Amino acid sequence: FVSGIDIWAPLSSRTTVAFGDSITEGAGQKSGQYIDYPDQLAKRLAAQGTSTIAVVNQGIGGNRILHDMTGPSALSRFDRDVLSLPGTANLIVLLGINDIGFPRVKMPGAKGAEAKEGPFASQAVSADEMIVGLQQIIARARAHGIKVIGATLTPFEGTNVYDESGEAIRQAVNKWIRNTDALDAIIDFDKAIRDPEHPTRVRPEYDSGDHIHPSAAGYKAMADGVDLAVLRGTRPAKAAKRVKEPKK
């Protein structure tokens, strides 16, 4: 199988790596349509005449920060999927929703019986543990001169893994992402696709139907939420980082 194509490029060329799970990969849409958010981000850059920034989609369905299963964890695949790519200058990190959801998977019981604990119940993680994992990714990228852009975790109410304790973890991780000085910039994907009337759910027109993966319009909203000036390096990253949270 062909996994990639390298070409000669000007020294000014740079790579932006979209590092994530199925929401980065583009799940919920037909294969070959290229409407995931990294592809739509690349189209935005090209439309504005930026031909020196490549966008590489390194999303793996089911990926988690801390545990292997559907592929190696983000921490264990970081060198292969980020550092080994030529010219990596920017890293967009959207990871953690599966760390929250997998341990909450319920197995259907016999007819009339309550659902049983799923196979990942022993791998439950706290917000603090997830943040430590993200800090490790940030530190490893920074050590190689890579600008790190953190993305907030998007809503998942309506899925079979949602509960209030998981939502509390998502909110805690997002609060850290929005306020930490460890990141060079943030993208508020949560704010971009959540339902203003029900913020723990994806906005209906941005929902592919499974209440976690965006529709084509949702992926476009995510791509449109990326500050291209940060990727180009024409705007100081720190100036673009802060996002004021709307009052609830």
C-alpha cells in the first residue's frame, strides 16, 4: 500500500499535522470525498494562495491519548506520525474523547437484563491524567521546534457512552486547553460545532447522525475555525490563543 508521497519542495515549505482520532480522520462521511476538516483546511489555505503549507491527516479512528487498542496510543505513535514527517512546523492536537468514552461502553445483557460493563471499564481515566498525556505530547513537539495548537474536545451527548461524569471530564480538559500557557494557540472546535441551545450536543446541522462525528458542514465549520495566520506564522501565536467563553 502507498502510505504517502514525498516531493521536492522549497525550503519555505512547512507541514501542519492534524493529530487525532476519528473526528480528525473524517468518520461519518463516505471515503474518498475528502471533506474531513484537515482536507477542508488544506483547501482553505490553497484558495488563499498559500501553497507552502501542507496539511497531513494523522487521525486514527478510536485513537486515545493514553491506551492502545484501535491502533497505538497517541503517545506511542507520536514519533512515527508526527516527528518522522518532513518539515513539520505545526501540530493540531484533537484527542481525548475516546479516553472518556471507551471505559463507558456498555455491553447489552440478556433480554430484560441490565447492560454489563464493557471491556474497557478498567481503563477509566481522569481529566488530570488526560492533561498529563497532552502535556507530554506538547513537550515532545516543543523539543523539536514544533508549534502546538490545542483543540477543544467536541460534544458527545446522545451517544451510548455519554454520562454526566464523562461530560465533567470533557469540560475540565477543555477548561485547561482554553487557559493553559503550555500551548502556542488553541482552536475552539467545541464552540464551533456545539448547539448553542444545548451545548453538550453537536448542533443538529453539524451532526452526521451519530451525535459525535460531524457532518460535511460540521467539518467545514471546524476547518473555518482555524486561524490561518497562526499556521503561516504571520500572527504571534500567543495573541491568537485566548478565546473568551460565552456566558451560560
